[in-house]
Amino acid sequence: MKDKLRIVFMGTPEFAVGILDALVHSKHEVVGVVTVADKPAGRGQQIQQSAVKQYALSNELFVMQPEKLREESFLTALTSLKADLFVVVAFRMLPDVVWKMPAFGTINLHASLLPKYRGAAPINWAIMNGEKETGVSTFFINENIDTGAIIAQTAISLSSEVSAGELHDQLKTIGAELTVETADQICSGAVSTIEQDPSDTNVPFAPKIFKADCEIDWNQAVEINHNRIRGLSPYPAAWCKLWSAKKSNWITFKLFGSSIVNIEQVTRKDGPFSIPEGIVFPSGNGFVLLKEIQAEGKKRMDYKSFLAGNDLNDLSFNP
């Protein structure tokens, strides 16, 4: 039992910043931050810092950016911080020489209700699979991915309209609260855990998402396509190809702002059409309504702006 913990935080994206901020403002002491190296990004390939590094520097926290986590110089510097606990959020897999270092262990915040959705994209897959509930979990890291002993969880219900971006923000908030609560429990010695079964294949997984996972097949059921569009919004974004009669070519469109609608007067079934509320795509046994769309090479725009400059009758599912 201690009054407070010395914590090293490890993370990279914006999701992790909220958790780091909560720890900084807790009773515990963040003695160091580990994040990825600066790297070129965007069209201009300008060197960019991770969101976690930007926050750490603005709050005068000590930052380390090792190229390799087994580097002797990094391990020496990490050891010198004399941390009681490492907290990992959306970082990378740690070698045992790192996660075994602190006396109180290394914990991870994962954006799912483990053992469900172990893997790289739990927020996306929970929505894409039509889950009615998800949440966040803290667990002790071990040698496998997301299989360590679960410490605590917070569950929330999922509406049928929530997007991955919206869920990301919700889980960031409750994840920050849960991480601080977990650190408090570890500090007081009042920790009880639930072991996971790494061999259990009856739970859904959350693998990395590739471009092929994002393609919409309008022959599939409307619920499947609606869940896929919102589960991939705003990034990496669901997409489909439509045939342009004028251009005699396929055009790729990214799709946003999905909902399921009932349409009594169907003007066509071989492609999208418009109603006052948005752009409608016939999909399997129903209709998907989209509020935003982005043609390849163009900016993302709301449906009214898109309709002002494009003729939906030119676009169809097949040549």
C-alpha cells in the first residue's frame, strides 16, 4: 500500500491523451511518457509528433521515444524513473523486459468488454457487428495480446445510430475514469482480477481493418451495411463503387452518416436516389439513408452540396 504511485504512461493517439490527462490530474505522479518517434505524415510529409507527445510537452512531462523497446539506453532510462506502475493505452506490444519491470506491474486500457474484441480495432468491430453493449476494460499485461487478468470494466449501451467516432469519444471519457480508479485500487492494494482464457475462440475478435473490410456490397442486408458504415465512420470510412454512365467508368465513394429508413415510393433499385432527408441506397431487404458522401479526389460534403453538383441518375450499381 502506498499514498500514490509513480507512473510511466505509454501511448500514441488522441484517444490516449484523455487517459494521460486524467492521470496527470489524479493523486498519482506521472514520471515519464513513452510514445512513438516523430515521423513524416500528410501530403507534405512534414514531421509530426504524436498526440501524446504534444500533450506531454505542453505539460512539461519527461518524454522518451525509443525506436526499439529493447534498446539498452531506453531500458536504463526507464529503470531510472523508478516507476511503480506502467499504464499503456493504444501503444504497441511490449517485450517482457519492459512490462515486468515495475513492482506493481503494467496495466492496459482496452476499448472493449474483454474477452470480447481483443485486437487492434475494438471500437469499429463492436459497431460493425451490431453489438448492443460495449465498454472499456483494464487488465494486467502478459506475454499475449489483450489476454491478461482483467482488473475492472465499465459497460455502456450502444444505440443503433452511434458512429465509431462518437463511441471513441465516449469510451475515452469513461476509460480515463476507469484507469484512475484502477490505479487507485492498485495503490491501496485492493485489487481483485478475473483471468481470461486465451484459447477461447467463441468470443468475437477485433483484427486490424483493411481496405477490403470497408467495401459495401449493396446486395447485403440493410442492417449489415448500416452497421458497417457507422462502424467505419469517420475513419477509415466505408466505401462503394458506382458506375458513371457519363464517364463510362467506376467511381469510388466514401459513405458517412448512415441510418435505416422505410421508403414507400421507390424511384429506382439499380442505384442511389434522393429524398428530402438525404441520399438513399437500396440495400438487400431495405434502404440506407446517407447524410454525407465523398467522391474520390473530392472533399467530403453533405448530401445537399453533393446533389447540387451531381446527378444521381448517372450513378448505378452496375454498368
